[in-house]
Amino acid sequence: MTIYPQLIFDALKTVRYPGNGKNLIEAEMVEDDLRIDGMKVSFSIIFPKATDPFRKSVMKSAEAAIKLYVSKECEVTVKEKVAPTQEEEEQVLPNVKHIIAVSSGKGGVGKSTVTANLAIGLAKLGHSVGLLDCDIFGPSMPKMFQVEDARPYAENVNGKDLIVPIEKYGVKLLSIGFFVNPDQATLWRGAMACNAIKQLIEEAKWGDLDYLILDTPPGTSDIHLTLIQMLKITGAVIVSTPQEVALADARKGVNMYMNEKVNVPILGLVENMAWFTPAQHPDERYYIFGKEGAQRLAEELNVPLLGQIPLIQDICEGGDNGTPAVLDPASPQGMALMSMTAKIVTQVDKSRIAK
């Protein structure tokens, strides 16, 4: 069999790049270095950036497509290359050391509560912290920080107008909730929501940060994909309750980040609402949503269990009135949240060393 370049190109037209939905030929991602020597085929795929999360999966798909549509006898060598124009571009948020995405497979498990307390906990440990509320359709951070009436202003920095985050409890905070009517639904298509997130990332004065915490929407969505593409995420924290329904969705959240198309490390799981303890009987525990479900899931997936946060009225009230529970580190709930924060810092350090 004689292999012609057009056969290779036709095969590569069946491979789509998840970043833009176009096939490799349409997206002009195949470098002009195709070599065919008998049944040996080699070429390079050009990626937008060196940290592109889709590199491995796209290269494997390209190899598989040639074996499927050209010949299974082909010996395929696929190399990766970074687009020169992108290499020269300024890195997004170059002054942020670590970016942590806090996610949940489903809503209602307390992800935003954990996020707010994590950000404040990191600040209490002496770190410089930013928090980006990425839940465009249900922003809750303005209320949790009691800054619902705040309106960020723009500041000219080197000829460019940048949004100045609201600061409270030592945390720099931005949310779409500052810019929309809280009493009206945000009726935006996915592209509009993603563009809003991009603006809050690229056109904000975040400054030097040790940590930027992303409060992501529940489930998996275009917004998650946008964040993964734009930012070099250090790792993800998955929040779940012990309930089996929540754990089933938590598995999907873990899979999204661990999937070879994304390849973001999982820092660990947080079991929220782990048990209920009455204020009058602090030594008693009632497992309302099941017992140690997230702990078993963490063991199953071989990821750390970062904390078990009890179901305590003060945690709920603290979120509602803008005084997150971690502000009182001596309380049982504060100690649990600070312990969680410390474990996340440890996991970030381990992840950095592993790289």
C-alpha cells in the first residue's frame, strides 16, 4: 500500500480539538513537516500553549485516526509543538503562584461555603489570596462576604483599565454578582458566560497572589472548560456530602479533572455535612446524610480526604450573614475548616514538588 499525504490529512480531519471544536486541519494545527517513509508516518501538531490540557488526548486520537482510516500497519510518530505567537504572549496571571478550583458534581453540597472558608483560612495563615466567583448563574460570594452592595471600580494600570477586586477578610474578591441585578435571572448563553469569566480573569487587578481560589459552578460546563484552557490550575478540590446521590456526581467531578483530556491534579475530597452535632450535646453525632461516604470514595479513587465538615447551624448562619465560620478558628467548625485548609496547603506543596 502506498500512503499519500492526502490520506493522512483526511484522517486528521476526523480528529477534533476540544478547545475550539474544529478538526485539526480546519484549525490549522498540523505543522508543515509531514514525513512519509513507506509505512512510517511522522508529523507535528501545533498547540496554543505548552500547558495545553488536551495535548495528550489529541495526539493519541491523531495516531488512532491514521491507523483506522489509513492503515493499522502504519508506524505513527506524533510530535507536539507550541505555536510561536502563543509562546511569546504574556502568561495569564503570571503573578499568581497557585490556582485552586473548588468543584462539586452537584449543587447544594456546600461548595461555596467551603470555598469562602478556604479562602479566608488561607489568608489567616498569612497567604495573599484572591477568590473568583465563577458561578455566573448563581453567584453567592457577595452575600457570603457581606459585600452585596459593593461595586468594583476600574483603575488605569499602564494604560489599561483594570477592575479592582473588593477586599474583605484579607481576600480579594470578584464576582459577576457585583455587576448584575441580584433579583433577576442571568439569561446568558454559554459563550456570554465564558466571556464574562475571561474578563474577570484578564481585566482585573489581581496583583501578586499566593493563591487564587475558583468557586466553580456545580457539575461540568463550558465555564470549566474555559478555566482549564485559560489557566494553569494547580489542582482541584471536590466537595460532596456523604449521600450516595452526591457521591455519584462527585465521581463525575473527579473524572472531569483526571480525564486525560484535562489532566488537572485532584488535591482531595472534602466531605461536607459529614454529621450533625446538636449545640447542647457537642459530643453527639447524627449521620443524617450517611456515614463516611466521601471517605470511602477518596479511598476508592486513591485521593486524600481533606476534611470532614460537620453540619452545624453556625456554619449556615455564618454564610448567610457574611461571617464565615473560619473567622472563629477556636470553635469546632472553625477548627475543622482550618484543618482542611492546612491539608490543602500540604497537598499543593506536594503537587509542586512532584512537578
